[in-house]
Amino acid sequence: MKILLIEDDAIEILKFQRSISSLGLNHDIVEVRNGEEALRVLKFKDRLPDIILLDLNMPRINGIDFLRILKNDKILKFIPTIVLTTSRNDQDIFECYKIGISGYVLKPLKYDDYFSRIKAVMTYWSENELCKAY
């Protein structure tokens, strides 16, 4: 799978890389630090990711504003986007689902819990037919 990871925290990026490595997955992962960088990557329509993992709390363009831009694009709106965040704010959760996300995953503090959640997300989206469709 081609994964676009939008995350500004270096420790969170390392946790994600470690999880993917521990799972033995050979996914193509592009890491960007904010929504602006992500939009530059997504301009190349011939190299779109299969899924996007998105943190909400980022500089420049926050996650919710990024989602609005993404879901208003006639092509990009179909990319499954999973929010991977520490925000337990009900307003954030409802707003993200209203905009059109595919999932909302809280980042737990303990690595073992984080690993389990990443494993579940990767297992599901590796088998999802939408990712296989394009």
C-alpha cells in the first residue's frame, strides 16, 4: 500500500515506523509534517496514496482544514483518510466524520496499545476493496 502519513511530531513518526517494521509490512510510506506539504504531494495525481493517516494538531493547515480541502477535490475525496490523533474532543470527532473521514483512531500513550491500533488499521485497509479499486 501507498500511505501518506501527515504528522508533525518526530516521536510519533518513529512510533509509526517502528510499528510498520514490527509488522513486517513493506508499504511505501511518504511522511510530511503538515497539510501544506501534503497538498504538494497530492498534486501528483498519478502517484496518489491508497490511504492517508492524518494528525489533527499541526502547524500551517490543521487537520480539519486539510480535510475540508481534501474532501472538496473531485479526485482526492475518494482517498480513505484515517485521523490518527490525541484529540478526544467530541466536536473534533463529529466534525471529522461530517467532512467524510474513514476512521478516527486515538493515539494511546503506551506503545503496545499504539502498536495494536496501527496493526488493526493496516490489516483492515490492506484488505479493503476501495484501496484495491484504484
